[in-house]
Amino acid sequence: MTALERRASFSLALIFALRMLGLFLVLPVFALEARKYPGGDDPALVGLAMGIYGLTQAVLQLPLGLASDRLGRKRVIVAGLLVFAAGSLLAALADSLTGLVMGRALQGAGAVSAAVTALLADQTRDAVRTKAMALVGGSIGLMFAIALVAAPALAAAVGLPGLFGLTCALALAGVAIVLWVVPPEPARHADAPRGRLADLWRHGDLLRLNLGVFVLHTVQMAMWVAVPAMLVQAGLAKSAHWHVYLPAVVLSFLAMGGLFAMERRGRLRAALLAAIALVLLVQVTLGLMATTGQPPALAWLAVVMFVFFCGFNALEATQPSLVSRMAPPALRGAALGAYNTLQSLGLFAGGALGGLLAKWAGTGGLFTATALLTALWLVLTWPLRPVGRH
């Protein structure tokens, strides 16, 4: 990477990290803390307060990605972070569960993921873009692990309002980074041709990648309906689950070197397919563990989590990198907006699907379904055409 590419990659990854840390800090404790609010005895309303963020995020990813193509990336990112900060402040000041629902919905309206990844693609060459995307994906994974460790202690000290207040402060810090640290975005020419959204829907490989991110996050969320209970069955207390998650995430970052080596050899498609195969292997293994009738071995669960995060992090790096390369330059923000929309819908579908399957088919049935879904993903992605490096 050049100095400018390093500056762009690290600063934009930091924006993602600050935003996602604020979100992840709330999630592990939200359901318990929300019970203390008026209306908190309604599980459906608590679920709505948790999930409505993903719904508004999904609705606005594509429009804001398209807006970044037309109005400029930084303008959209700053506006989105300010909306996210306003939603966090509204949630911090809420005195009822209805207020929390409104705050979470406004948080989701600050859907800047597409604009941030599009700006990162604008400021990096194809040859190093997967590495840049890996920094973003790695920052998200690391924030998830940190939140699992820090959230219970912070919630005990400052409560849910304090966590939302911290989220607001982190979003405002992100605005400062956009304005004063992120390199200037490339100049736009007023006479440059505008792309048509219809071009995105006719691009088979972009549709494959959109399907891929939907399945990946559906499977991930469905997994987390069952994996915590399996860790408890293996003898690990809930408060100590980070003992498995944190090493698995950190060690999986070290394994990313193999991905970059494959990219340098022009084998990014092979790396993508191998990562999907790893996720499939994890689903099959977890399904077998769930159907033995015996408590799973903690050491094997730790290994399985490491393998999962290796595949997950590789996919989080390769898929948006490929989207940014395949999309017409005038529609890069819109393409990444569509990609992030499917990601958000996958998070929603995974939570709903995982809960229903765990209830009606048990843990074994859940992992049978995620394995079949992942296998279908692998088959449909196989015809993906290789993309050159520039």
C-alpha cells in the first residue's frame, strides 16, 4: 500500500470500528436492561426495539449509497453519522420502551456502510483492496470481541442510557475523523456519465455476491441462537464465553495472510470459494456435535469457532472487494448499497430463522438448515468469473 492508501484504509476502518463498537456494546445487555423500562415486560416490543435498527438500515443502504455516487462520499458519511448520533442520544434520553424503539430506528437511518466502503474503494487500487477491506472486517470482528468483554461491566456502571450516550460520543468522534483524518475524496467530473440501477440487476456476478452476503449473515445470526447454549453445555459460564470468542477472532486475523497470498497470485475467486467451504464445514460439524446426545467438548468448540472466523473474515474482505471491482464506477456506491442492504436483511432473517428452527426442529435441525443453505450458496457462487488486479 502507498502512504495515502494506508491512511485511507486505517482511518475508514476506524470509523467502522467506532460505530460498530457502539452498537455491539448495547447488544449483549439490551434484552435484560430493556426490562427495566415501562413496557419492558412485552417480549415482542423488546424484540422490535432490537431489530428495528436492522430494518431501517436495510431500507436506506441503497438510497444513501446512490446518494454518495451523486453528492459525494464524505457528505453522506458525515450526515449519516450525525443521524446515528442523534438516534443514540434519543435512545439515551428515552424513558420508555417506545422511546428506545424510536431511538434504535433513527440509529439505523444513519446507514453509511455503503458510502464508507465505496470511499475506501475509490482510494485504493484493486491490487490492495482486499487487504483494505480486511482491515474493515477485522476492525468489526475485534470490536465484537471487545464488546463481549466490556458490555456487562459498563452496563453495571452506567446502565443502558450510559451505553447509548457512549455510542453517541463514538459517532461524533467518527465525524471528526471523516473531516480531519480521511484523505480527500477523488474529484468528480460534472459531465461524467451516470449509471443506471438496472445495470446492477442484470449483472449475474454482483447478484451472486449479494446472495452470498445475505446467506453469510443469515447463517451467522442463526448460529448465535445455538452456539452460546452449546458453550454452556460444554461447561463454560456465560460470563466467560469471550474466552473462546476473543482468541478465535484474534487468531483468525493472523490466518488472513493466506488470503492475501492467494490474491497476489490472482486466485481471489478460489479464496472466496474456499472460505464458503470453511463456513459449510463449520455448519456440518456443529450439526454433528448437536446430534450426538453428549455435551460438546469445549476444546473442539473453540477450534470450530476459530475455523468459522477464518472463513467469515475472509468473506468479509473478499466479497465487498469483488463488488467494488465488478460494479460500474458510476454505480459503485449504489452497488455497495445493494450489497449492504442484503447484509442487513440477512441479519434480520438469521435471527428470525434461527429462533424458529431452534424452537421447532432443535439445534440439530437448525444446523442442518444452515448447512444446506451454505451448500446452495457454494453451488450458486461456483460460476463466478475471476476478476483481474489493476
